[in-house]
Amino acid sequence: MNHDTPNTASYIAPPSTSAEEAQRIAQQQGLGEAILLKRRGTALGWIAGRPNQTARNVASTLRDTWRHSQPYVLPRHCADTLSNFSGDIEQAKQLMETIAQGESPADLLEQSPYIERLTPRFEMLTTTTDESDLQEIETIEFDAMDGDDVIGENLWCKASWLSYEDDDASLRFRFSFGIVGYEDVAADPERQRQAGELTDTLFPESTIITHDEKLQHQLCDAIGIKKLAYVERIIYFNAPNGGAQFHQDVEPGHLGVVFAQLRGRTGWLACSKAELMEEIEKFVGNADNQPVLEQLMDAAALNHLKEKSANHPELNKWLDDNENNEPLEQLLNRCPAFYKQLSDGGYTYIVNSGDVILLPQKNLDDCCWHTVFCLDDFPGESLSFAVREIS
């Protein structure tokens, strides 16, 4: 782990600690504000930001972290640009809050200022809802137009909740084209470009990333490519008690993810898959952690976790098995002691408004795993765009 990576945080106290005591500990250690990591009713501990290291050579460090599938934070990278989009960010906040109150996204996009942004470039066609997807709110389909001619069919924006919890108002807007789950960005780069244009049209603050030539240069240099495109664009609103559980974002043809925080703050634990596996093996194999694990899961689940963690190839495959890894899910998302170990290893970050975090995603064995928390008492806004090489 490169400990010079900016925006790292320390785990300072278990979740049972009072806010006053956690803040006292943070001050004693010369750290920033004490913040509780809590998601979907599970508190995992208090963290506090460390003083930032002065980056000696961002380009070299970024190349190194990308090569090792580690995250890298660019502090305040887009902070100076945010003020140019303050009205758009406020409008997006109002849109999110209105949807959270039960309004239809499609109905809202037919109203000002969205209908003026769409006309005449995009024509809204229809809305659908997948009854089998309990997190979906609505999918809205569009055509891209050139006068009266349709030049891009079946572009879509899918609004979804991020969890099944009633007290988690987190939602996202995902933009793409074709059949959901089967879209192939490599097969139709023009429609993917049009889906990106639709994102910029509805959420103009997206151009903070898409028009950032410096960031594109940094990414191309780090990855070792000449030109890139941002695909599978997502606008996130992480709300209190919300966020994302531990996961990776590997997709065929994608190289990684750019995540920009536009409003509010998010807390992250992020590391390469190789590092995460090493931490799991170390934690489960430590006899001192036996009581913690026995409290977390039943004997059968714990035995399963021990067996898999003692076999490196099996653990590698198990991490990618979303259907049969409940003991692993409990460790990754519900174990404060494991989060402390990860933080002690330097894998905890605070991403503030104006910051960008970069997440390599090369393939299932060589990628950056991460989990995200809302750190405020209000919903924030962020951009999450996949990176793809283009000719």
C-alpha cells in the first residue's frame, strides 16, 4: 500500500464509543473531525482524517497505484469548478428529494428545466419498470434526434434505489443504451457517446469530469493509453445511512472508474483485490479474532469462512460469487474489528466535495475493491463514470 496517497483516515474508536469521546480521541491524535461509519443500520466504527501528505510526484504515484490496482485520491481536483455549476447541483438535489417523496422521474423530466435541456436534441419515448428489480424506480427511454431524423435509438436513464432499506433514500441515475444488462459499448460506440451526451444534458454538472482535459491526460498517462471515453455514467446520491457495500466494478472492456464528489462527503475503504484477500486471510487466521467472528456468525458459517480463507485460490473465486458468500459478506460489511484492521493498513479514505477518487478495474483478479459511506446528515451528489480506451 502506498501510504502517501492523500485523504487517508484512521480508525479511532469502535462504534459503541460516544461522539464526544470519539472527538476527544481524534483531537488527542492530531486528527480531523471524528466521523461515524454507518450504513443501513450497521455502525462500523469512528474514523478521522489524517493530515494530507504532500504529493511529490502525482503522475508517478498514480501510475504506480493504477498498476497495482490501488485507489488514488486527487484532493480538490475539481473544487474550483464546482461554483460554476452550483445551480445545477442544487437543481439535482431538488430532483432527488422530490423522487424520494414518491414523484415519477419521467414526470419531473417533462418539466422545466429538464424539458428545455432535452429539446430538440432528445425525445422522451416511454417509461418502463422491471417488476423483478425491487430497487428500480423507473427506466426512461429516449431517442437522439437531428431535426426530424432519429440518429440514436433506445438510449435510457434508469433511476434506482441503492438498497431495500426504508430509511435509506440513496438513489442513482444510470445512463446507457440497448437492452439493460446486455448493452455492448464496444459494439456501438456512437450510441454510447449519445448516452453520455444525454447525461451531460440532464445533469450539466457531469461536464466537470467529461470536459476536464487535465484529468483525461492524467488517466491516459497512468493507464498507458492515448485516448479514453467515459461510459456507463452514473449520478449518485448517497443519503444518510446509505452507501455501497464492498464490491468491484469490473465490466468487459472497462479499465476503471472515475468518482467525483460534487456535494457532501463520502467515506471509503478501498484496496486491490490482492490486498483485500491478504487482509481476510490474516484476520480469519488470527486466533484473537475468534470471539469477534463467533459473535458475527453461526458455527457453520464460520467454519465455511475459515475453510475458504485457508485456500487462496478458493477465496479468490469466492469473492466473485455473489450468490453463495454470506459469511464473507458478513465479514466485509458488518465487522467493526475487520474495518479497524483495514484502516490500520491504510485503506480508509475521506472524499470531500471537489475531490476525485480513481479506481482501477482491469479484470476480476486485478481490480480495486471498495465500500462507500455517506458521511453527512444530508444526501450528497457524485459522479461515477467508467473509463474505456478508444481509438
